[in-house]
Amino acid sequence: MTLEIALVFGIIIIALYLFMSEKLRVDITALLIMITLIILGLVTPEEGVSGFSNPATLTVMGMFILSAGIQKTGLVHIIGRKLIALAGKSTTKQLSLIAVMIGPISGFINNTAAVAITLPMIINMADKLKTSATKLLIPLSYFAMLGGTLTLVGTSTNILANDTLIRLGYEGFSFFDFSKLGAIVLVIGIVYFLTIGRFLLPSRSAKDK
């Protein structure tokens, strides 16, 4: 094992610890990794900052801007009131409505951004309907991840894979290449949480520590 390989493994281990322990903010940890790699000469300065001009990075940034715009319009709050009125006390209805809403949305505005804009609405729903927050938030996360597999821009992983293909000289994915398989996976996930999964979820409120 060369010194360079040992240094890279060391940086990976430290990075994983910082990401899991959250001793530092995630963005600060990421920047420190980049700076460390450059200082140690493991990558060139050009390679170190190349991610900021990567199409995948710019696409995700654009999705967050779009999500913020949707949130500013007040549409999320209107939908939230409608969901509370429709769901009532039924956990099955609550999960079904969350799945129908967040699944398709995650395919078009990136799943991370979709969760970010709907999180306050779901917490408010749990509070208003006296439902354990975890019984809604955990399914919300999974529905968003599964919904992200519907399109090319639904998840950052798809975008990165597409960018890697293009850089290697292959033809990239089209926007809906993932849709058929993604729809099957999403439906299976929804059925699971409406049947078995809902009984395995922990019961804690948003105020619990």
C-alpha cells in the first residue's frame, strides 16, 4: 500500500466519522475533505473544485431553487390543510395521502428537496391529528427516496450516474429511462408501509428528545 492510498483511506474514515457523529456541519466536513485532498496533493486544485461546475451539482442546486419557489407560493400550506381535512384520524389515510403526494413530486424536483419543503407540513399534520411524528416522517423519507427513482432528476445518484456515463463517452440516460422500474418499486414500498411496515414504526412525537 502506497502512502497516497493510506492517506485516502484515512481521510475516508475520518469523513465517515464526522458525517455520522455530526461533530461538524455536513457542508463544513465536505469542504474540509476537499481542502485536505488538495493540500496533501492527492488531487489538483482544478480537480478539487471541479465538482462546483459539475452538471449534477448544478442540477441539484436548480431543484432546490425550484423547491424554494414552490414553498414561497404558499401552495404547500394549502395542500397541508387539505391533507389534514382528508386524512382525519386514520393512519392508513394519512400514509396513503403522503405517498400519493410525495412520490410523484420527488420524481420531478429531487427527493431531498421534496422532503425539505414538505417536512414542516407533515410535522404540523402529526401535531394536529395527534399522530406520532415518526409514524409519518419515516414513511415520508422512504416514499421520497422511492419516488426519486421515477426520473433522471429525481435523485442525485441518478444524475451523477448519468454524468459519469457521458464523461466516459457513453450515451446518457433519458429523462424517463427509470420510470417503469421506479414506479414498480414505489408501489411496492407504499403497499409495504400500508400493511406490514406501519406496525414496525417507532412511536415518538416531534418534541421527544
